[in-house]
Amino acid sequence: MRIYLSYPLSIDGINESSKERSKLSETEFLTFMKVDNELKEEEIVFDGSNIKCMNYIANQFKKSKKNSLDLGKNNLKPIIKAFKDKKID
């Protein structure tokens, strides 16, 4: 699980810390991602502005689950590499 923040497309906050940049965020995304030892991927992304709506959450589980990583691809690279290395051994 990871929270991603989107920012306005500008250079204003480029030199600020992540804590300072978080004040500039426009949208939060709550992302659940998984890679298993067979390298099967799953990802579900929730828009933070709708997170209290149970119908939205149910709909995301039913219709928006992906069988590939999008937002989480970079964060799970070490896990994917470890599983690939283990398969080679």
C-alpha cells in the first residue's frame, strides 16, 4: 500500500522537502499493489477524494483492479527483481 500525491505542473516546489511539497498537492491516491513469486501483478488505485464513499470503493474493486502495475511499478522493482533472481537459482 502506498499513497501518491499529484502536484501542479510547475517548478515552484522542486527544491522543497516532501513535507513542504505535500502542502501543494492537488490529489491523493491510495494504491494497493501486489506481486507474487510467480510475478503475477495486481494493482487497485483509489482517488483520495472519494475514499469515504463505499459505493466508489466497491466499484473500484469490481471494475478497476488491474493485472499489471502502473503507479506501483517503480516501488516494487526490488521485489520483482528478488523474485526473478530466486527463480533463476
